[in-house]
Amino acid sequence: MAGHQTCPRLDKDSPLSIRQQWARQHSIYAIQDEWNKLLRLAKPADGVDYAPDLLEGDTLPAAPLKIPKQHSRPDDAESGPLEVNVGIIGAGAAGLFTAMTLEYLNGAQTSVKFTYDILEADSQRSGGRLFTYQFSPDPHDYYDVGAMRFPDHPVMTRTFDLFKKLGMNVEPLGPSGPSGDPPLGSLVPYNMTNIDPVSNQAQEPWRYNNVNQWGSYSSIVKTSGTDAWQLDADRSLEIDPELLASGLDPGTIFQRLIEPIRQALKDDIQNHTNTGWDMLMSFDGMTTTQFLSTPYPPPSSKWPQPDVAKLPPYNYDTIQWFETFNGGTDWYDQAFSEIVLESLDFEYKTAEDPGPAINWYCVLGGAQQLATRMESSIGNKVQYSSRATRIAVQAPMSVDVTINGGPDPAKPGGTTKTYSCVFNTTTLGCLEHMDTTAAGLNSATRTATRALGYGPSCKVAIRFTHAWWIHDLPADTCVKRGGLGHSDLNMRTCVYPSYNINDPAGTPAVLLVSYTWQQDAQRLGSLFTGDPSTETALRDLLIADLVKLHSSNRPGDLTPEQLYDIISPAYMTHFAWDWYTNPNTAGAFAFFRPFQFSSMWGKMIQPSGDVVVVGEHASPHHAWVVGALESVVHGLAAWCHVNAGKQPSLKDVINVLVGDEEGNPFVGLPLYMDVNMVEWHGLLGVWQRQELLEGRRRKREGEEHAEKKHADKKKRAHEFLSELGVMKEVAVR
């Protein structure tokens, strides 16, 4: 795709964020790549070029919508609405939203009647990564194992529209505990930082390099010096002294370091230049670690220079300092471009420039409330204990799904159901576990199921007899208003809940003791057995870490022994969860590595005929619920375009889906898509399905000679394009 990336444009008049425009452009490039492959395939052997020019540049022409003869509508007219039965694999956010959208479409038009099955592998729970563990029926006795916080930001509009549709409104938390709470499912404030109600200052624990500090990073270095955690004390680490002496936290330094690229991308929008795009694309093949270890272009290169004490390359210890304070171990394996684009999406601010606040919310009763309300709103209930084990396309608008089948292809067992189309909403790891040999997935999607990065993540919560972090610690180290505990301990990040901050002192309280990612999650997860009574090593380790995290170096504060005597007796039970080892997820969230978004994502979202992949991984907003939702609307519209030539009534469905109705989560293509792009996706899906079925016919009839196989495929490509009206009717030699 290198040829595509020489002259992209960002549009100053576009309502899209830079990340959305990035996604849009790479989706266009992916369409161009697939179409151009088809054109090259159709080129006659005599060298005479009967094909149109290859697609190039940054825009798409109108999709050729003349329908090939073999896909045209039958002569006999339809009687009544077209009946479409949809197989939905997975009952997570994307699967439930697919069902909700189909039911909405049934009421919004009369040309097509959708029915559906939701096939869920779990035996009793819907929601997927919307998972809340309830220790008891008491209102605040839970924690969110999966999604747990939602920023009210323009990127998240569809999610908040869905909240409103389900009656989940923003409400204040009860001032005196559960008795004054709003209804379960309400959105209550989520506190990202513990702001002490007396001092009005950040008051959070930080434990690194066996040194404890309290406050915010900036307040700590003001009182304890720039090397507050004595990282340079024994000289065994070689953190860059200029950066360390600056007194800035690694997050702020990193933001300053990427600011020239961020600003250049913004300037591209204003000035119709390509500087920022080219800058970012020059790093697209790099992990964040590679970016930080690569020499930054000097001033002579005319690249804008970051406002940092020293430019890269940084040594290993300096990069570890950045990563340790900003994320999990190996977090910087993520593509550098992903981190830049996410910072633009949310306009993350630093302590130096807080900017306008983004209000964050959590769901009272846990994010599972969202899944519960989604499931309650649909008429056709989830079919539990129904693991999809095989997807096989039989004919246009005919796809078999085998449920709970075995490994023998001749006698797979289980139950097989036939659908007009299948929407796979599982993670790609779970899709990889299915037999998709006959599903017709394009090569990019098959590669993505194996190669696309997914982040490991673990959470462990402990139920205590009371909230000792609120009530039992000294005034200047207690944590009264939620927020985080920061450390390099096994536990890494401790999350203090925001929903139980007003509970009475003697009430049992849940603390999210450990939230880990990447290697930290893999190592801690090795202690999980699935049974708290046998996880004594995990329990003891985390209680010891809690003692270390909440210790203080100041005279007169509680000793570790005193802290242990507070924390350990208060332990009641715990619950631990590892998303990577769970067979129904095989990963926590999409974690794109170098090249994967620019080279893989745009092709993965193209429908493979009547099999469509949706979910947060099929959106530029991966790891967020909104990514799952918007992928569904795009996937439905694209599938309708695959079949609208044969079934024109689907055009009425398309008209509903691409409509624009404020506050309606079920309509409106994602901002990074437009109708023409979806039409192209549908057209490529027709070709993909045709080739799958033709290849199966040839194999059945024994036509396997390689040269003849290629010649016949070339001929079919020429005929396909000719019938679309884009090539002359000339016999292929």
C-alpha cells in the first residue's frame, strides 16, 4: 500500500476527528487494493488493456452498481416482505445490538422482515466483555470485570444514545449510601482521580522502586525532588538525567514528544497539506518502543521540534520509565500511530494543560446492566450453551452454522442451522477457534483472526468487611473519592470504586485491587485457579501489595505491620478473572500492532459475501463499546449492498440505516464511512462470494489443473467487470 500514501488529505470541513479521517482513508485504500487486484486479474493475456484505470489517490469514484446477470433478481415477483434470517454469533455488546437493530429495522420499513438467532457459548450470561461480578445481592457489592467507565465525549455519542434509549440516565449518587441511590442502571459520576474533599488536591498512592509517595506526580516532585522514587539512587539504571531533572511526569513528556505530530495533523486539516499525515505514516511500522529508540529528525529536516529536555533516541531504562508510569509492561508494543491517534480522539490533557473536563460515568449496578437491558429489550432471547463451531456458505444468502459440533468433518455432530447471513460478533480469537474453511472469509480476515493483536488483561477484586481505604487510614493518606493507586508491584493499578464512596463505615465494600495489562496480566493470571478457596497464593500476594502500596515513609504514619492488621482481617473473599485464558473471549480488547490498522483493518471490515465480521476490532475505536455498536450499522448496510441486486427490497433497509436521526443509535453510518464506500464493500463482497462458490464447484467436479484454474478465474473476472459496465465485451484469450 505504499503507493497510496503519498498524497492523502485531511479535510478541514469534515465533522470527523483525525482518527476517523485516518480510518476513512485507509478504508478507501483497502477498497482500491481489492478492486485493483480484480482489474489486474481480468487483464487479457494479449496485453491489450480493456480495463479501466486502476484506482489511485485519496478518493473513490462512484461504485459501479450495474448488477451482473448471475446476481440479478429472478423474474418472478416477490409476494410479501423479503424474509431474512440472521445468525448472530455471540451475545456481547455487538451481538445484542445487532438484534436490537434488526428489530428496529422491522418497525422502520415493511419491505424486509428480519428474524434472528443469537448463539452464545456461555451457559447463562450475555454481555461478553460487559461483565459484572456480584459478590452478593447488596446494591454496591460488585465490580466490573470488563468495561467499567464511559466518557461523555462526541466519539461516544452512539453509546450515550443507546443509554438514553434504554432509560439509563445520568443521576447523582445517593449521598448516604444505597438507600438514596437512583435506580440500578443509572449513570453515576466516575472519578478518575481521588480529589481530597478537604484539601481539594489529588491524594493518591504511588509506589515505585520500593518508595512510597502520596499526592499527584507533580505535587510529589515539588516536595520530594525530581527523582522522588530514587530511580537514579544506586546508579544501576540509566534514565536520561535531563528528562528526569525536568520534573515532568513521563506522561507529560510523552505528550510533548508527540505534540508536533499531533499539531501537524491538525495543520493538515486547516491548510490542506500532507505534512502531518506523512510524518505519522513514516512511523506506522514502529511500535512505541521503536519510536522512542529511534533518532528524532533534526531541525535541519524542517520537522517541528518537541518541547522536551532531550529528543530520542532514548535508552532502554528511559523507555521503561515511560512505559512503567504510563501503562503495563510491554504496553509500548502497541503501534505508535495508535497512541497518537487515540490522544487526538480524546484530546487527552496533561497536568500542565487540563483543558475542558470530560465527564466520566459508570453504570450503577455494573456495566452488565447495559447488557441486561439490551437483552430484555429484544423479543428473541439468547440461545445459551450454543457454541458455533463451523460456518459454511452453501449458496447466495444461505449459510450453515454448526452448533456444538465435533472435530470430524464427515460427522461433525451438533446441530446445524441455515441462515440468510451470519454476523460474527465474537473476538477474532474465538472466530479462529471455529472451522471457517467454507466460510469464504477473505485472506485479510483470515490473517487477522490469527495475527491481529489482542491485549491480555486481568482484574482481581476483594470484598472487605468495610472500606478501610476510606475510613481507617490517616487523613492525609485515605482515599475517599475513588481514583487510582499507581505502582510497579504485581497488582500494578488499584482502582478505588466511585459508587460506594458514600456507604456507611460498617458496610462490606469491594475494592478493585488489581487491574493489569499485557505481561503483568499474564504473570498474575498464572496464579488464577477459578476458585478463591484455592487461590491462597494470589490472595496473600495482593494483600501484601496493598500493604506496600498504602505505606508511607513519613514518621508517625502507620507501619506496614499496622496496615497489615487493618487490611488482612478485613478480607472476606475475592474474585479473579483473566480475559486471555477465557475460552469465550481469548483476549481483552483489540491491540493493534505496527501496520495492522493501515494494512489489515480496511480489508477485514469488507463483508465476505454473507459472512460479516463485526465488533470493537472492526472499528477504529477498538476497546470501546461504541466501536462494537458502529461496526454493526456498517456491517448491516454493507451486507444489504451485497444482496440488493438480487433482492431490491433490501434498498429500503439501506435507506433506513444510512439515515440521520439525532439520538437514534440504530441509524447513521459511522462518521468514517459514507454510502459510496459501503456500496464498494457490497460489490467486493459479491465477488468474494462468487469465487468461493465457484471454487467449491470446481473442486467437486475435479477441475484442479492449475493453469486452467487460473485462466478460468481470469475469464470470470473479465465477465464480472464487463457485466458491471466497466470493461468492454472482449473475449479473454
